Amino acid sequence: MQSQYNGEPATLLRWTFKLSVSFSSIKATTGVLSAVQKSMLESKPQFAMSFGIGWSEVSQKAQDSLKCSVTDLFADARAQAQKMAGATGAILGSVVGMSAANFLTDSGNNPFAQGALPTVCALTVKFAISGGF
């Protein structure tokens, strides 16, 4: 890219990078970046620096904590099936089928929610039943 600096042709070079910080660190980080920007302007006016906050996303640590517990999901499925079987006088039997799915929910139209989609865990369990009605 060509531009002008003090009336002379100048070549522009642009670097773009991503710096991930926690929400609690945004103020301190923007303070540091602002100080670097000011220092560059004073010591090397031919260089310019700009920065901005682009989007939010769930940290890897938070994503890791959202792992689905098949054991807990299965226990809940069995408890719900037992209630339904008990309400009809049936006896809950063994598992005859099971499938699991983990997927991300839609964030809607929130432009700051890129990458911040919560995980939904699902487990479908089919039980044999006997008796009832």
C-alpha cells in the first residue's frame, strides 16, 4: 500500500493480531495498549498503532468445565422413566437403546456472542417396561 508521510511516498505495512483477555482484565489491558500507542506516537511518529475490542468468546477453561456427564444424564433419564412407569403401574426394565448428542445453541443476533455459544447436552435412553395400564 502506498501513502504519504511528510509529503514523501511511504509504504504501509499492517499487522493484525488477536489478544485474548478476561473481562476482568480489559481495563488494564486497554491501559497498557494505550500507553504503547502514545509512546509510539511520541518516539516514532512514522508508525501508528490502533486497537479495539472485537468480540467475546468462552475461554477454553470454561468450555472444558461444560463437558457433559453421561452418568448424570443417565441417572436423570432413569429417574424420569421410573416416574412415568410408576404412574402407569408399569415396571421399568433394562436399557434397550441409548444415544447422546452435544451441540451448541444459537446465540441469536448478538454480535458480541461470537464463539460464546453454550453447550447443550442430550441423552436419549429407551427402557423396556412390563405391566402397567
